[in-house]
Amino acid sequence: MEYSLSKIIQIANEMIADFKSLRMLQTKLDDMSRLNWALPPGMPDWARPFRTTAPFDAVKAGVRVLSGLKEDVNIDPYAFPEYADGDYEGAKAKANRWETVLGWQMDRAVRRRDILRQDVVRSALMYDEIVGQIVHLPTQIKTIEKLGGNANRQRAALRYGDFAVLLRNPQQVYTRYSDYMLEAVLYASIKTTDDIQSFWNNPELGKLIGDGEAADKWILFDYVDYNRRIVFCYPGNSVDMITQGAKFKLSPNDEDSKEVEANVIVLMDEEWKFDFLPWAAVVGGSALYSTPENSRFPLLYGILKSDQWNNTNIIGTLLLSEAIAEAARPDVARKGIQPDSVEATYGEAGGTWDVPAGHDITAMPQVGLDPALREALDRQVSDMGRSTIPNVLVTAEMAPNEPFAGFNLRIQQAMGSLLPYKFLAERWFEEAYQLMLNWAKESGEDLSGYGKNPDTEAIDEYVIVADDIDMGRIYLSVKLDPDVPIDKQQRMATAVQASQQLKMPTRDILEMLGENDPDKKIKEWIFEQMDMAYLQGVVQHIQFEASQAIQQAVQQAQQAVMQQAQQQQQGPPGGPQGGPQGGPGGIPGVGGPGYNPAQGGAIPAQANPNATRENQSGFDQQGNPVMR
């Protein structure tokens, strides 16, 4: 299909007109999230604006809960040819390598701006829509050089990976969906003349710059569908209907600025050769309504359409302003003929009243805040919590004396209010990862990434070969794990129960827990068990050697004691064995034939009756010491 410039302008004007009501709604949502609210007409002069922070707190809490952890990308290994050939382990290893490469590429792209993941969730909560461009830098460099532009900035950007993930504000993007898929995208953004010319190097725009007839601000339109991509710019500082040939001022803020004719300048017009669009775009809400403003249900939609936020601010303003206005009201009434003669002494603790005769003072009753306004304000704030996000996710506080089971139940129920936006963010990441594979396939450029090798523990390079990519067979899914401690504990308990009672494989259990590479974790666990077994063997060997040494020392000590006991029982050697002559008791000074019964002498004991074996050794036969 051939598109003329007038046809493209007509399409752009139709898309801008279709989204006009949605843009008004989104502007109001932005004002709520940024707490932009002014006093409505008819409020008294003494009114002090009150703004409840409930919309801001709700969006902030949702972003914190849903963007706390990195997305978990999972590629089904059953779609690889290796699995069909029976090489199951090879297919799983290949899927893990691809997941590592895609995760590394996304991490590098996120490093360009670290708030990308938070903005994905914020866009889902704020607009119920997420749109972003997935720019393949090698392809863009070729396009810029083909147009004669300078691609040095894009080459420098390659240090952050092959892709630039440009998340766009949905207020700047106009989409058209069919019953099948996303059909066309129009992106409109305000740019300066120098920004456009430095990127596109357009001769027509360059001539206007040289002649001094270029506007200060331009609206850059980037339209793409499955037939054509056209990039053009139009003078202006706001996205409005395009009127070819209309008059405009070169500097809208300068009344004396020169007025020239506004014409569209085409920067690029070429056939779109790919079977995918370079946009990752997802919309939540409902497909039952045809108009954009009715088919999206962002987080703050209910309190905006019901005017809850406006009413709450008005009630709070009246309550706060009344309290401020009456803060200096008189405390007492002075009575008498000359009330002015009653004076008070201030400036010191206790103070005094000087009351002349015939006069009196009466304390005025204290008036609190209006109960009706207080109750109305509390109910409005409570209703806004039910319409947006439960307060338990905002404060994460337990109620007084609340059991843990009750707090856990409240957390789980509160998480249900964020499920539509969680699913929307997961769908967008799926689209982004699929576009990475699409760009690699169409450009023929292999994708590389780095990760830890489970076998060597070294950092290895992994590659996705472009020729191996078959988008018709690959099934890719992404899961966001909420950053809620109770949810982590619940998943862990569920995984343990599934492993014990359902006998599920360890690989599936690890995937339930959010592991990108379960096979790697299994190998790490095996190596850890081997290390622990080796360590236990070393410890047991050391314990065995120490035990043997202790037993040997004990045996030696026992043998020494036994030998000593035997020696004490046998006495010293002598007599027939050729030892020293004398009595068996070893009495000093006793010896010779006179004390040898074998030679007719007396027994040695008669020389000293107390020189018994027990008295000489100091121990009895049982080894107990002898008392002397």
C-alpha cells in the first residue's frame, strides 16, 4: 500500500482526535498523582487548601511492591530442535543460555536509566497502558548513516548493550489495535530544531535554518504500521491537529515574531520490511468498549470519576481552615459596667486577671472540630483506600494484637488489587524480550551476554545465534515477583510442600521460586554436597587420628600402671636370682647369714616388725594408701 503525505496527515489527525478525551482524562490523573489541586470557586477567603496524599501514596506503594525484584524470564526448552531430537539436557541448557543473554542485555539497557523497571510499573498503574520502543542500535546506526546523519552517539551507546529500551509516556503515543494485534503506532513529541537536524540531517530543514525561517519548536511524528514507516515534523509546541499551509510564528512567545507558512517536513519515508513493529505496547482495561477513554481502568480511575479526591480536599479544606481561623478566638468574656477596666497579666506562668469590683470574667466553652466534617473526611479517605490500594500495602503495619496469620491474610488479599497491573507489566516485558529476538533474527546480528559457568565458576560469554531464532516456535514468558516478605515465605512453603507431597522435580520447584537457571542451581547444589562430603571426610579422618592417639596414650598409661603394680607385688629381685643379700622386705641394714633362714638365721622381719610390704610401699593390695 502506498501512502501519500496527505494520507499520513489524515491518519495522524484521526488518531489525535480519537485520543482527545483520553488525553484529558490522563492529564487529570497526572494532577492527582502530583497533588495538583486548587481551591474551587466560591470558597471563603480564609480557606487554607488541604490536599490528601492518598493518590500519591497509592501509586508509590504499588510501584514499590511490584518493581522491587527483577523480572524472571523463562524460555520453554520444549520448542528447541534439540528437545525433539531427544537431547533434553541440551535443550534445557540452551534455554538457560538464552535466558542469560536476554537478561544481560536488558540489564545493560536498564543501566542507561536505572528507573526503567519502576517506570514500567508506574505506567501500568497510572495509565493502564505501557508503551516503549526497543531500538536495535546496530540497525539504527546503519539507518542513520544511510540518511547521511552522524551516528557517533549511537556507537557510543553500544557500550550499554545492543538495545536501547525507550519507555514512552502513553500520553505521547497513539495506538491502533485490531482483533488480532497492534496494527499501527503514532509517536508525537516536542523537539527543538537543533535536536531534529542533528539526528536526521534533513536538507529541507537545513535550508529553513539557514534562511532563518525555522520554528523554535517542532512536533516530531513517527508513524509505523506493517506497510510503511514515515517520520515527519510540523511546527508547534503542542500536539494538535495538523493543518498543512497554516500560518505560525517562528517564536510563539514573541508577539513581534515573524509569521510564516507551516508545512510538514518529511524526514524519512520507507517501506516497513519486517513482520513486527518496533514497539512493545500493551493495554489493560477492557476490550468491551471501543473508545480509548472507556477501555482503560488505571489505579486512580475510580476516585477521579467519582470526584472523591476533589470532595475529600474540599472537606479537608473546610475542616482545616475553620480550625486555623478560630485558633485565636477569645478564651473569656469580660462583664461589668466598664469591661475594658478588666485587665490580664501575661508573660509569666499562671498569669493574673485584675477584676475591679462589680465586674466579672467568664471562660468561654472550648469548641472542637466539626464532628460532621471529621466523619465525612474519615469516610472519604477510607473510601479512596478501598478504590485504590489497601492501606496495609502502604504502611505495612500490623494491627495491635493482630495474629501473624491474620496479617498474612490481609497482605494476600491486598495483593489481589494489584494483579491486573502486575499482569500488564509482565506482558510488556514479554513483548520487549520478543522484540530483542526479532531484531537479532532480522538483522542477522548474534546476541551475546555474560554469566557464571556452573561447572567452572568462571564468567563465560553466551551467544544467541541469529540463525537459531525461530519466533514461530519459541515460547517466552516473564514473571514479576512482588517484593513482599510474606509472599516470599508463602512461595517457599508451597515449594517445600510440593516437593515433599507431590514429588515434583527439583527443577520445577526452583522455577516456582523464581530461579532463571534451575539447572545451574542444581549443579551448584551437587558441587556443594561434594564439597561438604569431602569436608566431612577430612573432619572424620582428623577425629579418627585424634581418637587413635588418645586410645594409644591411655593404653600406655594403663600398661605402665599395671607394670608398676606387678613390680610392687613381686618386690625387688634378690636371693636365688643373684640380687643383693637381705630380707625380702628390703630392710636397710639387715643382711648376712644371721638374717637368712636358709642358713639357719632369723627371719628379717624380726629385726623390724613394722617393715611390712604395705608400710614400705605405702599402699595395700587394693591400691589404697596406708594411713601411718
